[in-house]
Amino acid sequence: MGLVAIVGRPNVGKSQLFNRLIGERKAIVDDMEGVTRDRVYGKSDWNGKEFTVVDTGGYVHGSDDVFEKEIREQVQMAIDDADVILFVTDVTTGVTPLDREVADMLRKTEKPVLLVVNKVDNTQRQDDIWDFYELGWDEVFPVSAINGSGTGELLDAVVEKLPEENKEEEQDDTPVFAVVGRPNVGKSTFINTLFGEKRNVVSDIAGTTRDTVKWLYNKFGRKFYIVDTAGMRRKKNVKDDVEYYSVLRSIKAIENADVVLLMLDATKGMESQDLNIFEIAKKNNKGIVILVNKWDLVEKDTHTVKEYTEAIKERIAPFTDVPIVFISAKDKKRILKAIDEALHVAENRKRRIKTSELNEVLLPIIKQNPPPAVKGKYVKIKYVTQLPSHSPKFAFFANLPQYIKEPYKRFLENQIRKHWDFTGVPIEIYFRKK
């Protein structure tokens, strides 16, 4: 799936354009406790082509000098990771020195860049867009993020520039694992230990591509691809930006993976950023295994593992049917156990249950525990089937599907998990009119 990044200086309307492109309701990262920003990431589709949109808006702190440094970092990150870049400017201010600086950086990339002039919402402003041709692009896209004018033409251009999906890769059914997590949790060490050699996944030379790299592992009867997202350039003393950039790097890896290996630092526990990545993996219906690394640094007694496991499950609830493996990448402890769990979860994600078996097992349970009646109306579920999809989705057919509430949905999910092995895999449940 293609990645579209929105860049530009502050206050040009990047976040408004982001909301316009994804449609408010589709945003994936919501206001979670401890996360200092509203949304950075969402899905969009246009003319049948689905893609991810990343907003780099609102991540600039401090003095004017820091402003410029931060913007340079954001633009560089977009150049490294995006398939298409939207360079947003503001018609009401004209071209500013900071716009010119962003333009200088973007002209050096071979990635497609679309120059967007925002806030063009009357005829007078339409005449002012010509000034922006001085930035060096042949085409300028005048839009108004607030009322939506011009965004159709912009989206047409975006989907035209997105890379074609690789059909050959889609046919390869070898599972893909993405190792994700905050900087410094030990992702590279884990991969180096796994392969028994140093894999130079990411170059630190400015301007080199920092795309995530996929390696094939084929030893000891285990075969899979593994993707490292460790190419993070950490930024001193700016905690929020470290978190933001780790999400940006992780998004691409998550979307292209079957199973996400979410690595935590045992000395810090599960922090808000880990939860953020967990939610993205869950909403993308990816398999998930949690790896608690640096377990060698934790003082332990007989209850430590149990207490630690419960603390993690409390944070990830209600989806708690997730394997948690305590590892030490440095000491080579339980590395293969982590991989075996990931392979098991990859199998679970492909699991198909026959319709006859589903109905045989679930209908008697539903009859015993029917959905609560609403306004004197009784809800009857008659039939259940698994939908043909990449991840487990089930449709329950009922006379009054609109009256079935979230707690009953969770009850059904728990019953499915109790009777069939879907450990590590999010399950989606739909209610349809019979």
C-alpha cells in the first residue's frame, strides 16, 4: 500500500488537508492517554486505490531556529519513507523563505512531489497562485482544505503517481514479520542474533534511502521474511518527535507484514508509544506477538513474569489473546521461541473454519445466551459464516442486527477464541440482516 506524506511549514493547513483526505472517521491513531497529538495516520482511497496518509503537521517546537531544523527533519523523513509527497503552502502569505528552503530539499528527491497551494477559496486568491510557480514545479494544485475544493484533482494526481502493487510478491505465501518498537529497544540486536551475523540494515549517511529492509530467514525448518524498522535517527531531548518518527517508520512495515513483533524494553514496561503501535497493528488486522526484551536486566522472583504479563494485558485490553515472550536479544535467550510464536500466529491468521462447524458449535451457545432484548424485541441469530478475507472475519445473520451491542459482540469473540485457536490475531465480527 502506498504512503503519502504531507509536509510544509507550520500553519499552512496540513492537518486540515490530512483530515479532508482521509475523512475524519477513518483516522486510525486516536487521542489515547499519554499520546500528545490527535492523529498522525489514516487511510484513504480514491478511484479504487487505497493508500496511507501521514500528517507531519504540528510537530514543531521551540524557537525559529528549532522550527527550521524540525521542518528539515520532517521533510527528510518524508523523502525517505513516502511514495508521494504533498508539499503544502499557503496562498494568503505568498511564498516565504521557509517554503523556499523546503522546496530546495524536495527538488533533490526523485520521489514524486505535488505542490499544493492551500486556502484558495475565492477568485481573488485563485489569481495569487501564480507566485508559487517560482518554487520550480510545472504544476500547482490550488485547494481549499476547509471546503474541499480542488481536492478531487489533487487525489487524481496522487493515485496516478502511486507505485503499482507488486503482484509477484502477493503470490509468495512466506509470512512477513515486522520488528517494531521505540528506538533503542534492541530491534537490530534481535535480528543480528537471529541471523548470527551483523546485518547492516540501515545506512546513517544523510540522504541515503532509509526504507525498511526485508531479509529471508530459512534455517532449522523455519522460513519467513523479517523486516527491521531500526533505522531511526534519534533526536536528543525531543521525546515527542522520537515517538512520532518511530510511528512513521513502523506504519509502512506494519502494513506490509503478516505478523508484527512488537518489542518492549523490559526496564520501562509498556509505554504509550508501544500502545500506539499495538493499536495500529490491531486496526490493520495483523497478527501480533509482544517481545519483552532486555529481560536479563530485570530483577526477578517467582511472580515477576506473571505480574509483568498481567500489567501488559491490562494495557492492551480488550484484545488480550496475544503471545508475550520474555527475551534477551543480547544473551540470545528465547529468540527462536519468539519466532515459533510468530509462525504460529501467522498460521492462525490464515485459519478457516467450515460454516457447518461454526454453526454446530456456536448456535447452541447463542441459544443458551441470546442477545439482550431491546424495547421488548427479541434478537435471534440464525446463522454464522466466516468471510473470505486475509484475516479472520465472521458474519452473524440476525433478524434485528442493529440491536446487538458491543458487550455481546465481545462475548461472541470470546466463544470463537475458546473453541478455535486465533491467538495473536484480531477478529472482526459483523451482524447482518438475515
